Amino acid sequence: MEKSIKKYTFRTGLKPEVEVVSLETLTKSNQSLLTGPHRTDFYHLFLFGNCSVSHLVDFEPVKISPKSLLFLGKEMVHQFDKSLKYKGRLLVFTDSFFCATETDTKFLRSAALFNSMSGGLNFKPGIAAYKTLVHIYDLIEVELSLPPDKVKQDILKNLTHCVMLLLEREKNKQGPVINKKGAEMNYTFLFKELLESDFRRSKKVYEYAARLNISEKKLGHSTAKILGKSPKELIDERVLLEAKRLLIHGSISVKEIGFQLGFEEPTNFIKYFHKHAGNTPAEFRQKHLSHHSS
């Protein structure tokens, strides 16, 4: 059985909660931790140099090309390429670092890169944008090296904000732009935030709608317009994703996984999984292990 999913939190005592690290240094000092499945409570923004690796993100290999970018949201399960031939830098930061105001939170929630709709995102920015990103990462590193003062936090947040805005511009150049204005977008993001924290306990659409103080119909209209999916589909997708993570990366029993995901009876979890995945949890686990051992 593969290793269980490790959970890492931001380094205790490091203030402000933002850091730029060399990928070469990181991979040399944390080989065993990085190549195993793990998740974090902070955001990752990889800025790759001249390297070509395969980063595993929620069961799917992401082919990394030179001078590209990979964003990973909180709680995503990922693994570094076992070759560890990474070059470039990694920007990490927490919600508490960036979200000092409601405006900050709304920006983070609605940005194309930094919301839970996007999940993992890999793309290659233009040459000029890449050079600018390198420069901003340099500035963040310089600021982090300076002694604390009254404006240090604001400067670091503004620089991080610039990174996100630049990437937002580049991403929008390369694909369709979602209209981020209006109540539907706001309801959809709020629903996704509630879902992320409560999917183990609550699987009923009406419970989420009630917490948002809107009708089920209004919530359904919002998610359909923004994501093309119903709230029930999004709930099932999130539960199934976590079930697959635990089946693939853990050694606990199917019964225990069902309990962790809020199913009081193991048979109910097995039926639910089979309905949405097309096979039983045990069959899914065996198929994955056979595939990776062959």
C-alpha cells in the first residue's frame, strides 16, 4: 500500500506567512517528504526555470515545461517527480497573510488562479511576463531579508498581489475569461468555500442554500451559470475526490474511509462510490495499485 497522505502546515513562528524558496534547495533537503503524497494549508506558486518534470496532482501527472508556472490551491494532494530535477522558485503564502480585509478575500476568491474552482493550474506565461515574474520574486526575497518594520507586511502583500494580477492577465490572454461580476459568481464561490470545509458532514443542497440565505433554486442557477454544474454534482465530485485520495494514498479500510466521509454504514458508502465511480472502492483501489505496480 502506498504511503498515507501527509498534511503540512505553514512553518510555525514564521511571520509574515509568505516565503520564496529555491526549488533546488527544497528538493535536496526534503526528498522523502516531497516525493510522497502530501497536502498543505497554504498556496503554492511554482515558477519553473529550465527543467522538465512530471508533477503528480490528484492522481494526474502534470507535465512541466521550462519557464512555466504551476499553481496549487490549499488541500490539493500532490507529489514531486521522483527525479527531483526541479529548477526555479516556489512562492508560498497563507490566507491569513493575504486576507487582511474583506476586499482581499474577495480578490483571492475570484482570481482565476487562486480560487477553489481552478484547482491545479499549469501554463506558460509570455516571455516578458516571465521576466517580470522573476523580478518580482527577486523583490519579495529582498524584502523578506530585511528587518521587520511597519511597512514590511504591506510591501510583501502588494508584491504578492502584483504576482497574482500579472498571472491573471496572462491566464486571461490564453483562455476564455469568466465574468466574475454579479451575485451568481459570489454565491458560487461562497458555496464552494462552505463545501470545502463541510463536505464530510453535509451532503444536502438545501443545507448549503440555507447557510447562504438563498433558495436551492437560486444556488442551482448560480452554479449552473458559472460552472455548468448543479450543486449536487459539485458535492458528489468533492466527496468522490476525497474518497479516491484516501483509497489511493492510504492504508485504512474502506469502512473507515466511509466513516471519515460521513457515511454511518459501510454499505451506503460502497453504493455511493459505485454509483459515481462505476466500481466499488475495493475495485478502484486494486485497479490503481495494479496499474502502478505493473
